[in-house]
Amino acid sequence: MATARRVALVRSAQSICAADRLPSNPGRASRVHALVDAFGLSKGIAVIEPELMTDAALAAFHSEEYIACLFGQGADMSDCSDSDGGSPESTNDARSRHEMFGLVDDCAPFEGLEEYVRFAAGGTVVAARALADDKAQVAIHWEGGRHHCQRSEAAGFCYVNDVVLGILELQTRFERVLYVDLDLHHGDGVQDAFAYSRRVMTVSVHLHERGFYPNSGGSYDEGRGRGAGHSINVPLRRGVRDDTFVRVCVAVGDCAVQAFAPTAVVVQCGCDGLAGDPHRAFGLTADAYCAVVEHVLGWGRPVLLLGGGGYNRADCARCWARLTAVACGRSISDAADVPEHRFLADYAPGFDMATAPAAIGDENTDELIGTTIRAIQRIIHSSPRAEPR
């Protein structure tokens, strides 16, 4: 393992509680941090409390209209009435307004939404600031990584794009930021935010097939205008295994580092690609994520590690606890016993750190992967460098 690094973990009891209320991931944050603590990983690293992000700070990316709608209505549609008692017309107007900003269906408002959003965004910005101020070499915020939200529209369980806000904070010091997205789903919100930028290169490794959310991220998406060649997409098919996933991430990542020369790196570690995730789309184990993050840390740049998708709470906690260990220069094997702690029962029947094995076939052939890597490398090497400030 690597030598000891200065690591910061961003969390607080209040922010963990707020994240636990997210309807798509109920109780996940508590399990992640309880397992991190059970392994003693929070000892010897800096634990930093997140800030509640203000409207003005959120407006660095999000529109004022979106922020007003996000926080201006109550916890559910029944609260979308006006002071005259709530006529059908006013309720319909509020519903239409919510639809306009994507605050329906998978992104419907919920009780505690405002606190959740402010902590999710504030935590990522605080983590980015720790890197910018050289207080850490690696900063971790597992409640971040909400990569689908657009400037004025919630999407894909994401009510805020903390990733974009974190990258903007990094840019106060770092010339070029490389964003690597390991989530099962395409990181469309982050790519769109920086599509015209030469100072941010986005690399998203994800499942790409007809009808799979968010229906974007084909190899044809390469950026726009002066940002051409800076939006890199690695579309994979179902069932990808650890070796292939690591091979792709290393080959494309190394090429991006060589051509783009980033001065800071952000990794979105969404683990809905784990074989045991309810999506059942990829065939990965936590070993793949550990290998990729270990390789990224070997680039020697400041690194911001964020969460993201992951809907099997026990496997997600296993994966992110192991990634926390990797950041700290430690290793937790999949054969390790889960330590005694309040959520131990969630790890039955094996009570070890092994995530579920693959249960579907791998549609990614060696020929397909080789062709994909070579095509992406050509795109990266042909992209113009960012101009110095």
C-alpha cells in the first residue's frame, strides 16, 4: 500500500441524519459511517464538519428560480397551497411549478429536503476547500456525488449537483480538474455543466444501452465548442467484471492524465455497479473500486472522493469503508470479518466484507473493450490543452 496520506473525512452527526432521510437511500449514510468507525478508520485522519450551504453559494451553479422552488414549497404536494386555504387552481399551479423544475416522481420533495440539500452541497464544498487550502491530500464526502442534477432541474434522485459546486471550489486554486465518474449511470449533469470548458475534463464509465437512464453518454458525446474532446464517455455493456472495469479505467484514466495534465482529481464512487445492487447490471465487486481508486491516488494529485449511487446498503457500506481504508494507505480484504457494531445484523449470513458475486453474463468482449479504449485514447490525445491562466 501507499505511504500515509493526509486524509480528511467530511461528516457530522447532523449531516448523516439528514442524508439518511433521502428516499432513494434511507439509512445508508449511518451504515457507511458506522462501518468506517468500526474499523477504526476515522482515527488519525481529520474529521471535518460540513457547512449548511447558503442560497448564494448554491447559486454558483443552480438558478435562483430553481433554488426558490426547491426550498419554497413544503415537504410534499399537499403543502403547495397558498394562504387563502389552497384552491384547486393554486395547487395545480404549484404542481406545474414542481414539474417545471423536475421536483416530481423520483425527485419529489420529502420531509427534511432542505437540510439534506444544504449539507450534501456544503459537505462537498468543504471537502474541496480542504484540498484547495492544502489541509489534506485526499478529501472524502460519501454523502456527495449527486451527478444528475442540472442547473434548473432535479433528476435521478439528485436535488443538487454538489459535484459541480465542488469542482468550482477546486478551481479557486487548481488550473485543471479531472472528473472520473464510476457510477453505473452516466454523469450527465456534471458533463453538461462543463461541456464548453477546457479546464475540466469529465470521464464517465457507465452502462450505455437503449432506454437506460439517463439515455446519454455514448462515445459520440465529446464536449462542445472549446470544450471539444473534454467530455469523455466509456460506454460499457451489461455484466462487466472487475478485470475489464479496472483495465478500462486505468487505460483511459492514464491517457487523460498524460494529455490533460490535471492538477486535481475528483472521483465519483457510485457503487450501483456492484453485482449485489438491485440494478443487477454490472458484475463488479468492491475489489474493482479499490483497485481503481488506488491507481488514481498513485497519480500523485489532490483527490476528492465522493459517493453517489448504491442501493444495497450493506454492500455500499462495505465498498466505501474499504475505499476509505485505501485512501488512508490501509487495506481491508473481502475476507475480513465485519467488526461488532450496531448494524452487524445487516451483514448476515457471512458477516464478512465480501460483496455479492456476479450473477449475470458479461456482454463485454475483449475485442469490444480494446476498440473502445483505442477510440477514446484518440479523442483524448486530439483534444486541445487548457490555456494557462
